[in-house]
Amino acid sequence: MARPPTAAQRRVIEGADPGTGRLRGTDAQLAALVRLGLAFRHPRPPHDHFLTPAGHRLREAEPESAPAPASDSAGVFAARVGGAEEIPAGPSRAREVRDAWQGLLELRRMTNPDSATDRPCGWERTHLVRAAALALEAAGHRPEHTDTPGYRVRATPQPEAVAVHGPALAEYATTLEAAGWQCGEYTEARTRARHLLASPRRV
């Protein structure tokens, strides 16, 4: 996030409906939370506002003690994509991942035209690497880090597709398919290494 929410904005977040993440507040407060990446405005009437995955995480965080999660430029929770990134592990990280995944399922329910939660939503289609990585991390897979083997998710030149590398491709494919992605295993022409090509399922 560009800056932390104000006390008034935090009260709006804390007052969100625990089941749906629906928010109540002034137009200015809700618009500010949207700018911070903590809320989104539903595209269908009555255009209510709901918490994003980052908003859910912030609402569930322990005051004063919970570390801020890594985020992308839009202020949205960032899953571990594998590589040299430094993101804390441990109980607090596990809680953030769980809350982010539950928030993403709610985002699917609120933004998919048929309220489906078994396939990716529009946000995931515009954040392919982070979305696939979140599905893997939420399922308990270990990301690659320095000399520790694990999954690594990377963008590809193909539209709506990411490459997933790592030592357990069949397990990664099972997890992603359960999360609404379609996967195929391929061999890289130059290195002969195997990898998954995963894309969000539409139906």
C-alpha cells in the first residue's frame, strides 16, 4: 500500500461483514480504501464495496504485532513466486496466506458472473504469476529459495499462461487444477527441463 489506512478507515475495515467482507462507510472512506487496494466496488448494482484479499488480511492481522505482508505495486497481498525473494515464513506467514486465499475465493464469488468460486476471477487473470503462486503456497507447497528446491512461477510470452518449474510438477498440477487452472507438462527445447504451462480455466 502507498500508506497505511487512517484510524477511521481501519474502523470501516474492522466493521466488515465477517462472512462476505461487505463494507459500510462514507463514499470518501470507501473510495480511499479502493485506492489503497483494500476494497473493491462490485460491478453490479447496488455497487456495494467489499474487502480485497489484502483487506481481509489487514482485518485479521493482530494489532501492533503482525508484520506487513509483501505486496505488489497495487497493494495486493503477494504470494511467494519462488526465487531469491525474502518473505518471512512461520505462523504469521501461514495466517496471511490462509487469509489471502479465503479473500481470493470471496473475490471470485463476488466478481465471477455466476458467483463461481471454482475458477479464477478477473483479478487473477491480470496477476497470473501471483495468483498461481498463491494457489500453490496456500496448498502447502514450498517455494524455491536460494539453495532450497521448490516451485518457481514465471510469466511467459503466451497470453494467460504461466510457467511453473520445480521438483514436483505432478503435485503442482493437481493443486492448480483443483484451484481452477488447466495445466500441461512441456519440455524446454534448449535445456530439456520439464515444466508446467498453466492458465486460468474459463468454464
